[in-house]
Amino acid sequence: MKTQQMMVIEFHKACDQPILDRPTVPDDDRVRLRAALVIEEALEFVEALFDMSCPAHYTGLDMSPVAASDDMRTIKRHLKTIIEGAPVKVNLPEAIDALADIDYVVAGSYLEFGVDSEPIAATVHAANMSKVSGPIGPNGKRLKPEGFRPPDIAAELAFQAATPHGGLGHKLITLRGAFDPTKAAEEIEQAAALRRMQAGPPVTGETPVAVQGLGSFVEGLGRAIGQVEFAKQLATDPRGLAERMKKAARAKAEEIIKNAEDEGLPPFNGDGEDK
């Protein structure tokens, strides 16, 4: 899977957006756009977390309630005034430190919500790439073209929630050295048995229930070889597919454990306990 940075580079190239090759302060209009985009998404996150229709505080002698949505409109208005009207004076080290902290806090938020961010990023990137033909707004932002379909985040979250070791579960298990390739093979054979109990062969383009229940790791392998072909192998040659999964699981476990040890984390043994 592409890194998020490579996805954004691809989007910038497709939309003819600037990509500077060394630390540089961009033009003033690009600085204002970047500030506006970061603030827009941060405020959208806040709005998604709280009931904006309820009073956030009370004011005046009569203690009149002020809805959170009213406060948010005021915040947006003041920030818009700053971003559009204040002179640009970039402190590059401080700005990049803030961006790094934002990245770190966002990654932690994914962890606390139990969400695997990689497929989410891929879903958003696919939707953003469909904006390439869209118009450019007065502030330089690429706008949505007619017929634009937003990323189906709810579907991806439902998939992660419904699959064994969904969300971050499969990564955490692998990181702890507890991902058992033999058990993965058993799960595949069980899923194959379940699939055989279902009526009829899989329809082209359909993701069978058995495939949906194998978790994000197996889903990733299914994407690599094609869901239809994956379903066919699951139903006709589960042992062969199990062997393939064993090899893939071992390789993935070795890669993650090596990366963890390279980063100075404690080494792991096969039982999921630190050595």
C-alpha cells in the first residue's frame, strides 16, 4: 500500500499543485490556503465529536443559552478574518513543529478510536483523485466536480468493526508476535467450510460473507489477487490458499517485528511475550 505522503504527492501532481523540493516558505496565497485547510478539518473533527445543537454556555443577566453551533460560527468567522487579513509572517521551524505534532496527535486519535488509518487514507485518496477534473476555487483549492462521490468512510469502518481482529487488531496481534500462521490456516479452512454451506457460487464482484469474516489482513491479500479469484480459491482449494496465507503471515510478522526492533522496541518471541 502506498504511504499517505506518496498518495498526496500523486494528488498534487495530478492537480498541478506545488511540491517544493526543500524546506521553503511558500507564496502568501499558498500559506493562507494551507492554514485554511488545516483549520477546516480540525473544526470538522470537533463538530463530529459534540452535540452542536445543545448550549455550550450561558450569557447575559438572564443567562440565555448559547448553542455550541453559534460558538462554532463565531470561531470560524474570527479564524477566517485572521487567515485572510493578517500579514503572513512564517516561522518555518515553529510551523513544521506544529504540523509534526498534528500528525502525532491525529495518529493517536486513530488509535483511541480503534481505527486502522491506512485503508481510510486509501479510500480518501481514491475520492480525491476523482477531483482532478474539478474547478479551482478563488483560494486555490481544488473543488469537487459534478457527480463527485465522497469516500465511503462508514462502509470501511463497518468492515473493520465486523471482521475478526478488525481495525487495528490484526496489527497489534502481529506486533506482539502472537499472529499464528497455523491458526490463520485453520480460519481459512473454517471459512471455506462456511462458504460451501452457502447456496450457489459467488457472484462476480460479490465479496462472500466468508471472505468478509477473515479480517483486514486476509482482505488485503484478497485485494492483491482479486476478490473473485480469492473467493474461488477459498471455495475450491482452501489448503492451497492456507499455505499461501501462512507464507504471507510469516513474512508480514517478520517485517513488522524487524521494524519494531529497528525502532528500539523490545524484541518478541513466538508466544507474544518479550524476550
